[in-house]
Amino acid sequence: MKKLLNTLYVTTPETYLALDGENVVVLLGEEEKLRLPLHTLESIAYFGYKGASPALMGACAKRGIRLSFFNQGNRFLAAVSGNENGNVLLRRTQYRVADDPTQSAALARAFVLAKIHNSRWILERATRDHPMRVDVAAIKESCAELAGKLRAVAECADKQTLRGLEGSAAETYFSRFDALILADDARLRFDGRNRRPPTDRMNALLSFLYALLAGLCASALSEAGLDPYVGFLHCDRPGRVSLALDLMEEFRGILADRLALTLVNTRALKASDFDCKENGAVLLKDAARKLVLNEWQNKKQEIITHPYLGEKLPWGLAPFAQALLLARYLRGDLDAYPPFFWK
């Protein structure tokens, strides 16, 4: 199993990344702000605009360190990676399955099943953990709706219908999301999902975490020898890591949403940690982003038991395990792809 190494997150916009020997150097003007050995890193996420030196990009590609670039709105722009893992036969199989309506629908169904199942259990756990602070009856009603959608998805073999069921389930889940926010600050309320740009604080936090999760899933798929740009549920689109978006559906709620709720409910993040722009966009302030990134790293280190493999592993390696299982299914080593059902 892959070893979980560090990810370097560079959030100061004016910084520049350079290479010095075997080290990545973060420069702010002429001042050296940080120096880290490359061999201690598995990836670098850069949220600036000055960029990185060609020498550093080449070194990252050679060592298999994914260097990802994001804009200030936390949207993924591009990534530098080295030689692809796996072999051409695996990717050709992936492309054939993606073009086959029946086979691709079976995989799309697995991703949607895991997403709805995990969303339902997030709501169920809220009624168990905070029965005196949430509307148990209303949340239970939504859980019953999600259970019905799970049955409908299990019987569905059409991708367009699957996308409709997935969207309907997400609407049901997010209709109760505000009830899970226990902070008493009205500025942190959630009134539905919005993005590009997010226009409230909770959506800004979710979008940031989703961007981190998408990068993690893309790295996992590349590590397994798969093409993160060719998906089964999400349509192909230039520049979009469609398969990474497929895979992250299994982990949106249990990794990103739950961490967002924890940060707000424990008051680690406050309304003042967000910057409200004149155009209506809301972004995390720099210090708050650093806090979220630190908590994201801590979350990735938490040990869980994989529901299918039965092995203990950190949360950060769960997408890598799923990517390997997907590759094994495409190679014919498994009869079906086992999605990640959180318990």
C-alpha cells in the first residue's frame, strides 16, 4: 500500500516556487519563506499566481510528485505529473468501458449508491449524536427519502436517469444540511448549494474542501494507472478530471462535509474568517485557509477500517484503495467494483 506522505499547501498568492538541489523553496520576493526536501512530499498544491520554475516542475514530474495549481477561488487549473503508472492495456480497457453504455452505467451506479448511502448515514448519525439539538423527525423523513432513492438507483441501468436520481438525492441531503450546523451565528447558515463563486460562508468552505478532495482523488487514480480525465458518471469535458469527480462522490460527505461541520460546530472557524467580496463572492481568509489545510491533513491521518478490505488505513489512503479496486475490476480481477460504504 502506498505510504501517506505530506502535501505542501502554498496559500500566499505572491509566492513563487523554485528548486534548489533536492529541495523545493518557497520565495516571497527575494525572501526564502520555506525549504523542504522533495523526497518528503507526495504532492504540492499551489494557490498563487506567480507560478513555479520549470526546474521544479521537471523535478516533480521525475519524482512522481503531483504539482497542482489552483486559482484564488480554489478552482483547480492544471497539474504537473510524471510518467503514467500502469500499462496501456488498463487505460484502453477504461476507455472501452467508458464508451459502453451498460458497463459505464454499472460503475456510475456504484458511485451514486455510495454517495447516497454515505449522505444518509451522516444524517442518521446527527440524530443519534445530537437528538436534543436537531429536528429528529424531519431528518428521519429525509433519511427515508434517501433510502427510497437508494432502491431506485440499485435498479437503474440508464446513466441519464442515474444523474437525475443523484441530483434529487443531493437536494434532499442538502435540504437538511443547515440543521447539522450547531453554531448559533446566522452568518454561517446554509440555504442550499451554490458555487463558482460561492456566495455564502458554508459554501465557500465546502468548495475549498471539495477542491482538495478532487486533487486527492486525481492523484489516487493516476497512481493506480487510470486516466483521471475519463469518467463513467461525469461526462467528458476538456480540462475536467471526470473520473476523479466520479470517485470523490463516495467521499464528499464523509470527508469534506463532516470536516466542514466539525470546524464550524467546534467554532474553530468563525464568520469573521471569511472575506465577502463586492461581487458577492465569499472566500476563506488566508489564515483560515491555513487552519483548514492543517485540519485536512490531520483528518487524512485518522485511522479507519476499510469496509470492503477489512484493513486499517488512514483516511487519506481510502481514495487510493478505491482507485486500486477500480483498476482491479477493470482488469477482470473482481466481478464488480465495491464502492466505499461508510459505517
